[in-house]
Amino acid sequence: MIRKNTILLFVIIIQFTACTSKKPGGVTVNFPKVNDPIQVTSGDKEHFFASYYGINSWSQSQRYITVLETDIKYRLPNENDEATLGLVDLTDNGFIPVTTTRAWNFQQGCMAHWLGTSPDSLIIFNDTREGKYVAVIFNVMTKQEVRVIDRPVSAVSLDGKFAISINFSRLSITRKAYGYAGQGQDPQADVQLPENDGLFLVDLASGASQLIVTIAQVKDRIHEFKEEDRVYFNHTLISRDGSKVFWLARTLPNWGTTALTANIDGTNIQRCFPDGWGGSHFDWLNGDELMVTAKYGASQWAPVLFTVGEQNYKRLGNGILDYDGHGTFSPDGQWMITDTYPSSNREQKIYLMDMATEAVLPMGRFFQPEEYTKGWRCDIHCRWSPNGDRVGFNSTHSGSRQVYVMRLDRDS
């Protein structure tokens, strides 16, 4: 009954809002036709995209997507819980097991990325080897390992040549649902500001890594830093041209957040926002343009677009998107898609925004059962296909965690 009612709500929205919309002033926006979501995973196991939102999950041909499969449902995984990493063949929606991993969580998967050096066969993902977290470059067509990197990856450049690594054990003690279980790295739990930990730049060809920004370096950039605070890094993303990296510095126990950027070599560290704005979800647009959801004016959460190093802050969505959603841009930068956390009636929504006019199209709403909560909740986490004509997302509206794909027809 839950699934039937939710799909009915989705169909009503699409039929009512498809194709065109008028913005005040008479400007007409030609939205793409959004087709009904197709459930591409099924069965008695849980399935979800094998990476965080905004990370490309499609092979370049758009035939395959990377997905994790697990029996775990209503708890966080521990260090002995193995998930199956596989492909869904979108020609027949069949799940193809490829390998396994013990470095994963429900929020960010195992951080699987397709590598731009061979975008139809090579991926990189996180795993545990001999008790240590590593990243594995893997050929999904031959099911053979190509290389093991001695650090886990958090972000990968679009050309697949280098990555950013962070300490997932330190992350686990500060925000458990986003780190990995076990002791795969030294968390330095009692150290407030480690000088030998932070952002590492990893050469994926050689495996060599270097520390480019230490946690200790950012102390003076953290708003209202308190002497009892422990600082950790999370949520990294390399700009589209590979020249910069974005990340969040957060504190425990006071849960302060500072959004930061730096050049890819660690120079020119900059705060994104004034005091009190914080920062949460994010995506790079073109060049040095960056969108981060923040407390705009230190008050209302909203997606904020700006240029790194400039205070040209623009609140996106004309007030319709004033919340902390997971926004991400289409490959051509024409659209931004975002989602919501569950409302009071447990509905999660998806919206599409035209970047030129900021007109917004509702794309669907999906019920999340109350059992999906805490660190094992299921965020929608939309992600674009390489051609920008598909959107994938996770949902539990059928009663289990499964993967869905929607087609966007732009010629309608």
C-alpha cells in the first residue's frame, strides 16, 4: 500500500507540472519531461548507490551503475559486515556482483568513483585490507584488481588522475554514520588539532600521497573555536577543472561547521562564508563557482552560490528551496536537482531548478518508513548521468532500500 500511494502521488505531480512553467515577468522555462521512476534493483536485500550524492555512478556509456547490496537494514554496519559491490545493467536492470567491501556506510557507500582514464571499465572504491583502510582500483569488466592505494579516497578528480583522502576512523568517532567501523586508521581520538592529519592528495597512478592541509592549520579559521573542541574533516569535493578542493571542518562536541576551500596543492586556504553561516551540502559549478547550503545571513538554510574568494553570495530558488538539501548540478550546468529530508509526514521530495531563471519544478515525493532513521536513514541523494538525461536516487518508499532511475526528455 505504501508503494502504490507514493507512486500515485508522484504521477499526479508530474502530470500537473511537466514541460513548461512561467516565472513572474512572463519568462517561459522549458523544463524537460520527467518520466516515472523505474526501480532498477529488487529482491530481499537492500540496495543503494555505492557512493555519496553528486558522485558519478554511471559508466560513460550509461549502461551500468555502481550499487551496493547488503542484508543489513536497521543498524549501522560493523567492521565484519561485508557488502557486495556490483553493477546494475540498465538494459535489463540485472544486478551483477563484482566484488565485496568492508569499508562502507549507508550515507556515502564505499565512495565508488568511475575513473575518467577508463570510464567504462575502471572504478575506485574503499575497502579494508589487513585491518587497514585502502582504496582499490578495479576493472569491473574483468573483475580484476589493478592497484591498491594505501589510503581510502574521499573525492576523485574528474580525469581520474588524483584523489583526496581523509581519516575515516577519526570521522567515525565524531560522526559515526559517515566513517567506517573498526580501526583502519589512527583516529588520534585525544588530539584536538593533529598536525600530521588532514587532507591528503593522492596520485592514483603511483599511489604516492602528501599531506596538503593539516587539521591544525584551520584552527584560526573556525568560527567560535572552543578549547575543548576536537576538529575533523569531512565532505570533500574537487572542482571540475581539478584546481581546487572544498571540504568541511567540523568540531566535537560543539558541532561547529566551517566550509573551506584551497588550491589543490593546499595553498590559499579560504573560508567560504561569514561567521555563523556554517555550511553543509555542496557542488562545484563552473570554474571557481561553488554552491553550498548554508544559514544564509546566519539565519535561514538555503543553497548559496558564490565565487571562491568573493562575497558575491546569491541565495538560489527564490525562497522555494530554503532548506538543507543535497543539491547537485547537471553536467552542462543548466539545472540543479535537490532533495529534502523527511517532513513531518515522512515525505521526501525532489525538485529541479533552472539555473537561468531559478524556476523550480517538483519531480516527486516519496514516503520513508519510520524504521529508516538515525545513521541508517535513506536520503534521496540524487545524482546525474554523464549525458544529463538520467537522474538516479535511493528510496525506501517500497518498504526496502532500493535504487531508482528517472529519464529526463529535453525535446518535449
